[in-house]
Amino acid sequence: MRLIMNFMLVCMLTTLVSSCAQQDTRPKTDHQMHDQSKETLARSLLVQAWKTTSLAESAKLRLDAANLLLEDQQTLQAKAVYLLINPRDLDVRYAENFLITGLQIADLLDDTTTAELALQADSNTMLANLPIQQKTQVITLKANALEKLGRHFDAAVTRMQNSSLFTGDQYNLNQEKIWTNLALSDFAELTKSKESETASFEMAGWIALATAIKQNQYNLDEQLSALNRWQLEWPGHPATIRLPEELAILSSLPEKRPEQIVLALPLSGPLASAGSAVREGFMAAYYNDPFRNKNKTEISIVDTAKTEHFSDIYLEYSTHQPDLIIGPLAKEDVNELSTMTSLPVPVLALNYATTDTLPPNNLYQFGLSHEDELKQVTDKVWSEGLRQVISICPDTEWGWRMCELVRQGWEKNNGILLESVFFNPKAEQTKLIESAFKVDESKQRARELNQILPEKAELTPRRRQDIDAIILLSRPQNARQLKPLFAFYYAGDIPVFATSTLYDGKIDKTKDQDLNGIEFTDLPWILNRTNYLKSQLHTKQPELSKQYDRLFALGADAYLLAPRVSIFSKISSVTVSGNTGLLSMPENRRIQRTLEWATFSDGEAKPASGI
């Protein structure tokens, strides 16, 4: 059963109502009402809402109570009351109030549940009679709520349709937000909207700009050419008159493009194969860049395994004054760099430091972090209203760490992690899953009951009923054993979510029938079967591709990021569509990846985006 709100909020609401259940609820004079605290008034309204038989009256009273609590800065309590309201029960006269109240709560708490409920009341005719200043505030709240729900294109449309209401700095900020939302929008959605004949001049121009930039994300020079063409085709457009900051910086990047790059990777020793895969991905992207001869970028490759301390390599090559050092790959080398006091030459490390110290300014970190993936999985589970979960992880050091991250993230959201289940990757899992779903306890109860019944009864075992979702962290060979057991033990209807460890990128419809229904994240590189660079590398490096395919993508994206590091450092909202995911750098110069979603169906991984 899916919970509407978390346990803490329910307790708050119960306390709020029960504390006034014995109070006198007879009508009071205006003077008496004015003298009461807002919290006391809210309590009184809630009691009335519980007693009335009219759904419309009950919804209105709860809305009034939520507003009073919000005015009294009791935002969590206001949310608890607000989530009890069914917008369909409200009189149409109060729909606008319901929308605004919900948007305010969602904004203050950064809460998607309230945002989703508030937007159910939205309509095109709303807000028409509001004063301009209040209207712009609500429009901004509405667009922010759409952003929280991942509806970036809808947020952009909301801002575009109302841009004429803004003036001065607020107008410029709204324009920047339009571009940010469009940059995060799905390409297919942009393409479909581009064909619309009803779009205004401003909207059509914005969509054409976003489409042109997204179509050429893998090549900086082509992006700039597309931007220049767009400016010539759309004179008088607001974005032509004043380019969004990201695009203004983008247009200056050729002047700052790194001309000398040091690629520092382990090419001998235990990490030689991993380092070679990154190198092959990087060089394949370089040789497939049609502008490489024009740009005259020089690349020096150094084997980091031949020197004990990476800091020695860094200091040696820094004397040659390259524009950028890409690497190292080993985590311990990145840790070493992160403790240095300064880095005169910028570094794009291909892993993440685990030290507690704040890294030096010129250290940028980029890698294939399982933590990024896991956060994306838990965020999706939460956004779908699933609050009570179990995690299933291998009984290994990596599995313990991942399950602990699930626990920390889930409890931070006030969700309920019912249980962490650890499986032996080399063992048979029947008893483990039977116990996890408490089917063994159901069987035991049936046996005990049959001992006291006069005649033996056929009693069907039942699984536990408190699980909303399963978060599975597993290799494909183990998942193929586990998923059928879920169905065998009556849990086939529980949604299962996983990370990229579930999929090895190979199509095997016979074996992967057992994975049907699992939703998982993975790299666009893995899910996209028409990637030319990928097919080229698989042909030239068949042995490396079997085990290190994802590191090809890491190397290719390192080349993609090389000229863009400076733009990331200046604008935190910038995103780039890469082979390893949608790349951004929200804080601490750590590049974050947002991966694609896919679902197993008919034994095959089907990308949600259709790539």
C-alpha cells in the first residue's frame, strides 16, 4: 500500500487535531476570532472539517487551516493538512487559492508531493485577475514546481507564455531560466513542439535554438556554427538581443580551447586494461572530431603506473605548461591530488576523491560513480510515491556500502527502509527470498493452524504486505535468479528498480526474460545501438569492449568535456548530453551524471527515451 504522506507528518496532524478535540467549537464573534492564535484557529477549522458531511465544505475548511498554518510559519503542519485535500472536492472558486497555497508549501519545503497535488488544480484561466506583481510570483512558483517534477519543457513554456509580465532584472532572470529549462528538456519533446503551428514567435525561436544546440552537443565547433546560424535566422528574438549567459560563454570558448592536453592514465600494471579503454575512447572521439586539424590540439600520453606518486607526474608535466591534464584514473591518485594546496594547471580527474578535505580550485572530478546512479534510483522511487522499500544487495564490501547509501538517503527523506537483504552471489537464493518476504512465517502460521483445526485445510501462504518497492543492486547473473523468485513468493506485483550493474549491454532475450519488468538506469552509450563511435570501437577493440565498454564512454566524454570545463565552473546550471549521461557540475567541481532509464520487456532492455 502506497503512503500519502510520511509517518512524521501524520503524527503532526493527529496532534494538531486531537489537541483541540475537546475545545468549544461554537461560532465565535469576529473579535473573539481575532484574539485567537492562527494555530488555534487552524485546529478549530480541522475539527469542523472532520465533523461536516459535506466534502466541499470539508475541503474548504482544510484549505483555510493550511493557509493559517502557512501564515504562522508552520510549514510542515500546513503540508500535512494540505495533503488531506482532494482538489476535486473543492468548489471551483477556491481552486486558485488551492494552487497558490500548494505551490508556496512546495517551494518552501522543496517538496515534489505537494507540487504534484497543487498542479492538479491548475488551468489556463487561472491567475487572470491577480495583480501583476503577485501573478509573476505565482508564475515563478509554478515553473519551479514543474522543474521539481522533472517537467522542464512545461516549466519553460510557463515562463515563455508569461515573459511579458516581467521587467528589468526579473525579466532577464526569467529568460535565463527559460534557457535552463529548455536545455534540460527531452530532445524528442523539443522536436515535436518545433512542428507546432500555434507557437508564438518567441516560443518558436526558443525551441529552434534549443534544438539546434542539442543536435550538436558532441562537437563544440558545430554547436557554435548552429548558434551563429540561429542568430541570423531569428533577428529581434529576445535571445538574439541578449544571449543566455551559458551561450554567451559558449561563444567565447574557441579562444580558450585547450591546445595542449596531457592524458595521464595507467597503461601498465593491474589497471592497464581499464586505462587502455579510457585512452581508446578519448582518442576515438579526437579522431572523429572533424575540426581537430583546424584546432591543432596536441595530446601527450603518459603512463601513470610507472611513477609511484601521481603528484610527481603532475609537477613534472606542469613545468611544460599544458592547458589541461586529464587523469588520473586510480582513486588513490585522485585522493593525492585533492590534498595538494594548489594546482596551477587544471586537472580533469577520471575518478572521485574520498578525502574529507576541500579539493584545490583547479581539480575537476568526473567518473562512473555508482553513488550518482543510486541517488537517481532512489529519487525516482520517491517521486512515484513509493515510501516503504527493501533493498537487496550482494553480501560483499561493495554491496554493504551501496545498501548503507540506500538507507541514508531513504531515511533522510523520512521514508521507511523496511529491511536490507544481503545475498551470497555464489549461492542459491530461494530460502533468502522466502524469508525476506516473510512467506516462511506465513507457512509456519498455516502449519500451527492446521494442528488445531479438526480437518486439515488448504491454506495459501501470503507474503508481507508492507513493501511498496524493491531496490535491487545486482549483477545480471544473480538478478536472473532473484527476479523469478519474487514472483514465486507472491511479490511479482512489487515494482523493482536497479542500477546499471543489472545490465552487461549484451542482448540475450532468452536469459533476460527473467528480468522483465525491472526498471534500471544506464549510460546512453550502452542503451544506444546506433552510436557510431561505439560500433567503431567495438570493431577495433573487441576484447576490451567485452569488459570495459563503459570506460570507452568515459574516455569519449573526457574529450567532450575538455573545452567545456571553464563553462561548468562559471554556470552551475549548464548541462551537456554525453555518452555517460547528462553531465552537470552543481557543486565542488564534481561532475554529476544523470543516466537514461530503461525497462526490461520481452527479454530486452527498452530505453524510456526511445534512443
